[in-house]
Amino acid sequence: VKEYKIAVIAGDGIGPEVIDEGINVLNEMAKMDGEIAFDFTYFPWGCEYYAETGKMMDDDGMEKLKGFDAVYLGAVGFPGVPDHISLWDLLLKIRKGFDQYINIRPITLLNGAPCPLEGVKREEIDMLFIRENSEGEYAGAGDWLFKGKPEEVVLQTGVFSRKGTERVIRYAFEEARKMNKSLTSISKGNALNYSMVFWDQIFDEVSKEYPDVQTYSYLVDAASMLMIKDPKRFEVVVTSNLFGDILTDLGAAIAGGLGLAAGANINPERDYPSMFEPIHGSAPDIAGEGIANPLASIWSASQMFDYFHRPDLGARVLKAIEDVLTEKEYVTPDLGGNASTSEVGARVIHYLKKEPNES
Ligand code: NAD
Ligand code: IPM
Ligand code: MN
């Protein structure tokens, strides 16, 4: 039996509610499979921890996380702590500190998931977003000059290194090649006359190494329109940190909503743990009510199986999610139902058990 050590940072708001269900699913899968096991260690970090200690995580937090095989995270950020503090001192600190420079966000309309678009066939929404996750607009560089004065100016610097840009684009080409899909780059070279001109140039350069991969390139404004009007154009997509953030919430909206959108923050070299999390936040508006949709965090858990070289188990979890969505009896209010978070989690496990050896 191979045992994986998982650091759990359930975090804020609905984070702990949805993470509980993901952990139940991971444990159930492990039990059914018999060849894999999980050892979970909980870290109480987040905004409540900040209120008590003045810190979002322990000073040696990154050191503590280092030895784990993966981090499973709920959500970070809650009213009461400024977002730029809570996120930079925990979530973004981990993404950056562990060089998780690939953010994999599937935008796939699962069977049974609602879609607000008319005239679009289900299979036409099937994208794999690969978001640059370590630099770009999230470099954290800038300045705040003449604070409070009439001449006040703030600078927010995007940092696009050759290494950082090339590696994410190359990763995306490799994925597209493996999947035999096209690769679309989304940028904004017409206005961002340094960063995105550079991005486009590197995309062109790397594309020469992959003559077998069909490529497309769109400006981010047009891409946002096309994702709604003609989503089938997009298969594998590579884009910068901020554009990837925005476009994957948009993607979530056409693929069943934020309650169904999963993400994996990957350090491909495996020098550090990778981190799995739903792409939604702490949802303060529904926190504590027990009605958050746990399917996004369960889907992220399934990405963990892929990462641990057991895509068969990941596929089974995804199939169970689809079974729950198709049945429609046990879904949360965001999907038009009235089930609770834990009822949905239990229903996923019900289907996992029902089809134990199908994948
Ligand atoms: P949010 O994703 O928390 O919520 C947006 C809307 O979607 C809300 O109406 C919420 O109720 C709904 N929603 C989100 N997840 C849901 C789920 N699983 N089930 C049902 N409904 C769901 O975004 P926000 O309100 O802009 O941000 C709230 C806080 O979370 C902020 O502090 C923000 O910085 C933080 N945040 C954290 C992460 C993260 O930790 N990865 C991601 C996004 C936002
Ligand atoms: C996400 C979130 C984060 C991001 C925030 C909370 C910093 O929106 O994971 O999509 O912008 O990356
Ligand atoms: Mn986001």
C-alpha cells in the first residue's frame, strides 16, 4: 500500500465544509482500491487563525508543508481581514513558494450539469485551461507613491520572465500533443506592449517545436466573447496568471457554476508539494449554512489521483460526480436543488460504491 501524506488547509468560510466531503471521497476511494492510502494532517491556518495570532500561517509554515505529498486547500479570505493580506500570506505564498507554476483548470460541461448557453451541445464545452501561476500580473511588484496626496500614483508591475513564460507554454504544448488537441494562447499584445508582445513571441517560438499541434491565438477580450458564443473553438488553452483567473470563472459559469470548478496547482518537477483546491472562494454569503456545493472540491480531489499516477481512480470520482448531477435529486441550491453539502458528498460515495470497478 502506498501512503500519501496530505496537508489539509481547509481555510475560511465554506472551505472546511467542502473539504470535509472531498476527504470522505478520498478515504472511500482509497479503501475501495486497497493499494493507496492517505494520511491527513490538518493545519488551522486562515482568517480566524489570523485573528488569534496575527498570522495567516506559522512563520515556519512553508517548512512544515514541504515534506507532504500534496496540499488540499478549501478557500482563503474572509471579511475582517484585508484580502491582499490573507491571500498573499497563505494561498499565493504557497503557489509561489512551492513554484506551482502550472494551474490546471478543466472547463468541462459534465453530464447533468446546467449550462446557461442555448444551442450549444454539451460536448462542445470541453476545455483544459493551463494558467501561468507564478508570475505575470501576480508578481506582487509595484509601488505606492505620494500616498494620500493629489499626485498619488500606484504602479502594479507585471513580470514575465523568459523562463516563466516558456515553461508554461511548453507544458501546454506537451498536454495538447498528448491529448491530440489544439492549443489556444490568450493574450493582449495590442495594448500590453511589453508583456503580451513577449508572450506572443515566445508562443510562436515554442510552437515551432510542435508542428503537429494546431495553434490559435486570441486577444483576451475577443476570447471572452468567443467562449460564450462558440466555446467549441477552445480545447487546451494557455494564458497568463490574471487572464487565466478571470477566464476560468467565466468558464465555470458556462460549465455548471463555481460550485463545480476545480483546479490543481502543480509543480511539475515535484521538487515541492502540489496543491489541489476548488477555484471558488470562501463564499461568505452562504458560509455556515451547510449548502455549499462540494463537487468542485471533490473534483479537485480527483485531480490528486491523476497527479499520483492513478487516473483510473480520478476518472471514477468524476463519473460518480456525473451520476449525482444526472440524478439531480441530491444537488445543492446553486444547481437548483435543496440538498445539503454533506448529502451531496454522501451521494457521490453512494455512486462510487455502486460501480466499484468501472472506470
Ligand atoms: P466566491 O467564489 O467565494 O463566491 C462567488 C459567488 O459564488 C458567491 O455568490 C458564492 O456563494 C458562490 N459560490 C462560490 N463557491 C460556491 C460553492 N461551492 N457552492 C455554492 N456557491 C458557491 O468569490 P468572492 O465572493 O469574490 O470571494 C470571497 C472571498 O474568497 C474573498 O476573500 C476572496 O478573496 C476569496 N477567494 C479565495 C479563493 C481561493 O482561496 N482559492 C478564490 C476566490 C476568492
Ligand atoms: C483563484 C483566486 C485567487 C487568484 C485569489 C483569491 C488570489 O481568485 O484561485 O482563482 O486570483 O488566483
Ligand atoms: Mn479566481
